[in-house]
Amino acid sequence: MATKKKNSLSLHIEAVKEGKRSFENAFQGVSRMILEGEIEKVVVNGKTTFDFKIFRTGNKHLIGVFDEINSFVSYVKDAAEGGSSKEMAFVLVGEPGNGKTFFVEYLCEKYRNFLSIDKNRKYTFRFINMDKLGNYGKITTIESQTYEDPMILAMNMCETADESKSHLTKEAGFSDKELEKIYYNYRPLGACSGYIWNNIREYTNNDLSKMMDFIEVFPVPLIESMGTITGKYPAKDKITSSAVDLLGEESIQRLLHITDTNNPYRFDLRRGALARVAGGGVHFSDEIFKNKKDLVQVYLGVIQNRNIEIDGFKWPIDTLIIATSNNSEFNRFLAEKEEAPIVDRCRICYVAHNTNYLLQEDLTAYAIGSEAKTTLSSEEMHQDPNLNYAASVVFILSRLPRSEKLTPVETMKLSAGEVAGEKSIKTLAEVIDILNQDPDITKRFGQKGLGQRNLGRTVQLLLESSETNEGRCMFAHDIFKAVERIILDYVPEANDRAKFLEDLKTAKGLYRERIMTEMFNAYMDEPQAIRKDVMNYVNMIIGIDAENLGPDKMWKYKDPQTGELKSIKIDERFIKSVEEGLELKTEEQRATFRTTIRKIYGQKITIDPNYDFMDNLELVKAVTDVRLKSDIAGAGSLIGALANRTNEENQKLYDRMIDTMLNKLKYCRTCAQKTIEYFCTQEDEK
């Protein structure tokens, strides 16, 4: 290897030996990309799992899908380590609109970014000066059709494997251990590269230094729209789709130049989707089971053998194959028993909907959109501060299966890692385990419900309504009308419709409770009024049995958030009123409840000093009711005062509350007035 041109093969081999360039297969690349990032342990539905931070970066990143990501990472890692996964495709199966395609496209984008870093970049080679050989017509340069790595050429440089090994040892100084690592990814040259390399060998009388003049190394283009490195093949209809779309076909243009009819270069592999990702790329087959049978058979061969085969010629490929399918297509495919071999070659991962309402708020924000909304007359549109919560809750409830052990609200709260009365996360884990034993996938936890596309349609309906445009505000309560319309129009099964409408009622009840809290905060002219009162109750029941409690009932404690020393007067009347609101009649019941609260406090505060018990809806409601009664003789009289504004005092109260809502609680005039109006009705009372 005398020449050391900028694009020479010898220079590339040296760079690989020195670690400046990498030589690894697709599985190793994707695995390294994920595992080099930050990894965190999280608890999801009562079970500890891993959260890979690479999937949580960027403006629009993946939300939830913890189990699915863990399945994928373990699949890729196993394949990278030479396990059985390397002869399988990874198939995401689930309902439409639950993020399968988004998952794959996000992964592909991350992989392209990863490969754009110099050390990780993929290289390939082209044959140059082809006109000298005489039997290639006016073709002067030929790129490796499957973007083979230059190291593949280096491992096939000489006529035998032993000669190639000793050449690499002599010329580049590879040790036996380094050679072993490189030869782990050994594969023969593709049919056309091997044939051309043989032509060059004959032309130069097997003179390696002369053969090097016919080789040029260059980086694989990372242009997304070209489908190189990451390519997508969407299932087409039965007439227009053919194996050519995947594998390629004979090229008439090339036959005009090539005199030797045995030359496999007469096949144009880049016409197919697979060759463009064959050099360590990711092939994404969207709705794989919608393809006709002969195409699925092509996939079977490609997945198992990792070869493109045409007319007996073979081109080995290095590709990670990921596919998606919806439940109905997959079930239809399974029913055709003769197609079992393809499913046998797939690692099936059932994708559930997101069931955490706190995470759903981010997904709802995606559906609403980040751009500022305007009305049809181009005026600025406001978003009700409760809109996201209302939409998220109704969609999450639709995805939670019914259970005898937990109410829908308890399931929702536990799934978000929150407190649900005396029910523990263990109960939820048991419920999920029982449901996941069901052979019918759609009956498993989170597998059925209103998806993200339905959420998008709901937002569209809300935006097109005349009330929204006239009021220039997306009012939260209007989302329920839009969801009802979506359920009636887009849910074909009667049982599902009935369940979703029931969930809609539950969501309205939760929204009502939230508005009660908001109204109290507005009345108190303090955005955190209820939160403070809830924490006062918690601190009082912790301090009530303290040894250092004086006759004045003043108790000093250290605030976990600020670390400051604070004092609080323990008001036993307030404690008793809250507990009566929680229907704790006997001393024993009260003692048990207080012990539970203290226990939760002890567990949560160590992990999150800002924990504020606002997820304990029953406690929040009881505190709200007590404060409303003590401050304004009950919610009824506040409703009366706001509804009947004939006297000056009531009008002043109304104006003051509107002012607080506008300036402190992020409402606009429309949603502030509509929220007060809604508060004054008996609608959605539980």
C-alpha cells in the first residue's frame, strides 16, 4: 500500500486501527448510540424499569413508552452481541395513533445525527478508472451498490481469507485480537463488487498496489430524502407494489454499456429500498402485514439471511429492520396459518397507549400545537389554563380497562405514580398482571382507547366551533362536547362507545373538582391558596403529637423546600372539619388516615421536597369545602353571590375574582367569565 491518497483504502484502514473511524454493524451502532447516553431508573406502574435519555431530547421527543423502549434496547443489544435477535426484525404492533411510526422516525433521526459525528460516520467505496478495463463501456466509476464498508473490501482483498488477514497484519499492523474484532463483522463482497474486484485483479495481474488505484473511499451520504442509511417502505396496494421496490431490478441503461451479460452489475439494486440502507442502516417497513404475500416472502428471506437475492446472485446486507402493524392487520395475518414463518422471524412488541395523565399533558400539548393559535378572522386565540388537564384526563380514562379492584380514577392516579386513597401501587401492578394474561391483546392494560389522532381531531373540532372563534378562547369545558362528537363519529364498536361515554362523565366530574379549587384560589386572591391550606393540614397532623408543642399550640418545623424554620398554630377545629369532610367519623378512622398521610409524607419528601399532596383529590376537596364554608358560609353562598350580582358587594366580589383570574391565574376574560358561569351551575356535580 504505497499510495496514501486522501481517499485511499489504506488511509481508511489506518484510521479504523487508530480509532478515528469506526467499523461496526447496524446493531452495534444503534446499541452504542443508546447506551452511551444517560440511563435513569424509573418506576412505572409499580415496576422498576430503565429510561434511556436519548429518547427524551429535542422539542418533540418520545413520551412514555417505557416498556416498548426497553424491549427495543434489549433486542438491539442482544443482536449487537451476536444473539438470535440479529436474525429477526423488530415489529411494533398496536392500535392506530399510539406512536408506533413516531417512535421509528424519531429513532432514525437520532441515528442520522449520531452518524453525522466524524468518529461514527459510515464510509463506503467506489471503483474508479473503470474505462481502462474495456468491458464497461462509458461507465467510469461504480459505487458499491449496497454501501459496503471499505473494511469489508479489506477483508476480501486477496483471493483467500488467510491471505487477506496476513496482508492486514503486515500492512496495517493489526494484532490478532484486533483482527478477531474486525472479522466478527466479516461478510463476503456483494455479487457486483466481488465480480468487479475480480476483473481488476485480472487486469492488474493480482498486483495489489496497482489494484488500489481503482479504489476510492467516500462517506455514505446522510440525505434523509434519498433514503440512505435510514429508509422507509410504506405498504402499497396490491397492483403497484412489487419485489422490485425492495430488491431492485435489471437496468436497461447499464446493459447498453456492459458487454458481459454475466456481470451482476447489470442489476440496479438502488432502485430498491433495501440496498440504500444496506451499509449499517435502518430499514423501516410501515404496516408490514398490509403487503401482499409475495412481498412478505421477500421480507422473510431478507430478515433471515440478511441477503438481497436476484437470479441467484447475492448481496449481503447489514441492516436493522424495524416494522409496524396495527392490531387488526396483524390478527388477520395470524389467522392465515401458512404465513407463520414470517411471524416466527419477528420480535413482536405490543405498543400500549400512554396511561399516565401527567405525561399525557405533554402529548396533549403536541396535539394542541406550539404555534400561537388565531381565530378565523386572524385574531389572537387564548388557551384556557384547564384545557390541557381536561383533555388529558378524558383520553387517559378511555385507555384504562375496568377493574373490580380499582375505580377508574384510582387507576388513573396510581398509573401516574400518585396517591389514590388507601389503594397502593401494588394493587395496580396486580391488576395489570391479571389483564396482561389475556390472550386477546386489546384487553390488556392500555391497549385500547382513544388515540393521539382522535385527540388531534378533538382539538380541530374545538377550534372550528363558533363559540371558540367568537370568544377568541379555547374554553376547557367545550373539549367535552368535542370528545363526545369524536366518540360518536369515530368509534365503531358499541361496547367501546358506551365505555368511552362513561369515562367522559368521570372526566367531567374531575374537571368540576378542579374548578372548585380554582374558584377558591381566585376568591382568596392567591394562586396557591388551596395548596397552602392542604400543606397546613398535613403539617398540623404531624405536629399535633409533637413533644415540643406548647400550650399555645404553636409548632416549629423545618420547611423541606426552603430549609427554613417555620412555625404553625395547630387548629384542631380545622383538622376535625377536614376529616369530617373525608367522612372519617370515629377516632380510629382518623388515626388511621393521619398515619397514612404521615407515611406518604415520609416517603415522598425524601425523593421530592416539593411534594404538596395536591394529587390527593379527596383531601384537596375536603380542604376546599372547609375553607369555602368557613370563609363564605359554603360554596352555595359563593355561587349565590357570583350568580346574583344585583347588589354592589356581590358585583365587587365578582370583579375582584375576575381580576385575580386575569392577572394571577392565566385566564382571559372569556374563559374567566365562562368558568365562573360553569361554577354557578349544578352541571357535572358528582
